[in-house]
Amino acid sequence: MLVYTCAIMRNISQPIKTMHPMTLIRKLKPGRCYKLAKNVFLDLRYLVKTYASFHTIVLYIAGRMNNDRITRLYLPRQSAFIDAKSALSLSTDWFTHHIPQWFSVFDAYRLLDRSQVKVLEIGSWEGLSSYFILHALPDATLTCVDTWEGADEHKSGRYATQEMLSNVEQAFDRNLSTFKGRLVKYKGTSYSFFNTAQPDQRFDLIYVDGSHHCHDVMIDAIKCFEMLKVGGVLIFDDYLWRYYPDFIDNPAAAINLFLKLKKGSYKIVRVYYQMIIEKIDDR
Ligand SMILES: C[S@@+](CC[C@H](N)C(=O)[O-])C[C@H]1O[C@@H](n2cnc3c(N)ncnc32)[C@H](O)[C@@H]1O
């Protein structure tokens, strides 16, 4: 087990490995260090309670150690997008902080070089992540699936007001109006979309960010994986989000069980707050 952990760490945590231990200790300020250790501990406990595999847990730890190194390169492109999004009507932003990770995946999978990239998004809200996809991938077409009625966390009033909910679809339409030719809008639940979609429809990139209840996430995971091309990338948002009091009602439980079910058909690309996988086999 230890050898396995070390092998993964050696592959992806070079800067920390080569740092002298005393330099590392000096760099970590005690208050920050305590907070970081506490967060990592809570995440690890959560991952264990939601059936994460040992491999996933190791990749999560490696991700924590490497996040800064991976994303640093993409911060200028994130800043450029922040300027571009200032023209949008937004009441919330649940996406911009993921942009460096997304760019690193776009580069690793050469999504910018692929022609006619097909993207599916489950859960678009006011269209910020949709806008980013169409802005960053100029040759892409995007299918957005949403009820535009909000999910449990919005309807409960915890993450949105009634006023925000009543404006969300209008904001989406306004924000995406410049991309009309490359956008397909489907209004309804993801479940109804899967039932009406063409059986042979396949996508290069799929973003799952709709309902966060584990039952819905499980259906989204299975159906989206089916609709993903081999070599395509599937991104789950809110992998580590704890909203429902019972841990197993949250996205992680569904994602971890889905990963067990499909073992051998995917490669985990990145584990942090989001879970990013590549489909390697059509099973
Ligand atoms: C967190 S928001 C999406 C945020 C968006 N991806 C972004 O980053 O800006 C979740 C969205 O999922 C939608 N939603 C909730 N349950 C759904 C379902 N069963 N099928 C489709 N969409 C759903 C909600 O209406 C809401 O707009």
C-alpha cells in the first residue's frame, strides 16, 4: 500500500519531493498549516464514508499537493476570462475558481485542437460555465440541459433567493445570446433529456452540475458516461460538497459507487473539489 502511494506521489508531486524538509516546515505557517490539515482530514473522513476507493483517496492527496503547481500556469487565462465575464448578468459565481484546472485539462486532452468539439452540460443556471465553454472552445457546440427551476439547495433558500430563481432563465438567455449558433438549449430534467436524446449521440466533454442529490447524480453519471466518446472527458462538480446532512445523499457517494461500477472503463484525471475522468473503454 505504501509503495503504491509513493509511486503515485513520485509521479505528480516532484516540487514537494525535492524540497528540503526544513524548508517545507518553514514555509508552512502554523495557523495555515492547522487549517489545511483539518480540511484534509475532514475530506478524507468524508471520502471514506462515501465509499471512495483507496486509489481515489491517494489521487485526492496527490491533487492537494499539486494543485498550485498545475494551476499556476493558467492564472493569466483565468484573469482574461474574468475581464470577459464582466459583461454578463450574474447573481452568483460558482465557476471561475475552476478555470485553471479546466484549462489544464483542455490542454492535456488537446480539446482546443479537436475540430467540432461536442459538449454537454447538465445544469447551467445563469450560463456562466456555459459561456466559459463556448468562449474557451471556439469550435465547440454546447447542449445545455436545465429545468431553470433550481435544485434543492436553491429552492430551500440557502443558496438563492426567490427573486434570483425567477430571473435565472432570462439571465441564461441574455448571457448566451452571442453564441446562439453554437448552442442547443434543452429545458427539462436531465432524466427527460436522456430519454429523448438520440441513442447514438456522443460528446467529447460533459459537465455534470445539475441536481446534487446522489440519486440524480447516479443517473447523470451513468447516462453521461454512456454518451461520452472514448477519449472524452467527464467532469463532476461538487465532488466534495456536503449539503445533505446524511453523507450518502451527497454527490460523492454516487460518484464513488459509479466509479466502482465502471472500473476499468475510465482513468481518473484529477480529484480535487471536482472529479475529472477520461473514458478509456466503451463498456
Ligand atoms: C449549481 S447550478 C449550475 C451552475 C452552472 N453550471 C455554473 O457553473 O454556472 C445547478 C443547476 O442545475 C439545475 N437542475 C437541478 N436539478 C436538475 C435536474 N434534475 N435536471 C436538470 N437540471 C437540474 C438547476 O436548475 C440549476 O440551474
